[in-house]
Amino acid sequence: MSSIADCRVIDLGKISSDKGSLTYAETDYNLPFEVKRVYYTYDIPAGAERGGHSHIDQHELVIAASGSFKITLNDGKKKQTVFLNNPQKGLHIAPGIWRELIDFSTGSVVLVLASDIYLEEDYIRDFNDFIKNK
Ligand code: TYD
């Protein structure tokens, strides 16, 4: 069973030149799982909260591709809040961790790399069910 200790901010590195910056995520180099799906959320209104679920098997890497936001993590025993505001860094969220995304800055873009295709059966969306399964 995963805990918050299994979640960490990964510095993906950056290639900079006078043309700008480039960051990449590559399995077995700086990414601890294989990516099967990418999604991104944007046009997020002030005060919105996203997430509010855990995954049974899937790993995710969450990147503030633009702007900033906070992610609260809860493993059923411990809680931690991570602030993301740098597109060079991604938060690896292991399976079995409840996450909520809050405090989005204007124009923020949440880029997520996920270890599997979209499977609703991999979600726990009810916090009481999440706690019951701990
Ligand atoms: P949801 O998981 O509630 O988004 P968030 O965690 O960012 O708040 O997803 C919103 C809707 O989008 C929901 O109906 C499921 C659907 N969805 C897909 O169809 N495919 C996907 O890859 C994702 C992430 C969501």
C-alpha cells in the first residue's frame, strides 16, 4: 500500500538556450513509470477545486505546465501539501493516494502523465470509500 513517502517532486531538468527552455519526461530516465495517457486541464476558474479522488493502480506525474496550484495529498494517515509553479518539476503521485488540486493561478495549465488509459474503475471518488479501504 502506498504512502505519502512514495510521492515526490521530480526535477525533470531543463535544456535552455536563447530560444527558450525545453523539458522532457522519459521512462527509465527521469520518469518512474511508463506513460500511456496524457491529459491537461486549463481555463480553470478562480476558486475551482479539481481532483478529489484516488487511483487503485495508476501512477501519475502532475506538472504545472503554466502558472501554479497546490496539491493536497492524503494517504489515510498523513497529509501533505505540495505547491507546483515550475514546469521543470513534476509531482509523482503513487496509487492509493487521495489528491485535491486547489488555489489555481489565472491561466494555469495542469499537465498530467498517467501510467494507463482512462479507466473509471481505477478511480475511488468517494472519500469515505477511500478511508474504508485503508
Ligand atoms: P475528473 O477525473 O473529474 O477530472 P479532475 O480530476 O481534473 O477534476 O474528470 C472530468 C471528466 O473527464 C470525467 O467525466 C472523466 C473524464 N475524463 C476522461 O474521459 N478521460 C480522462 O483521461 C480523464 C482524466 C477524465
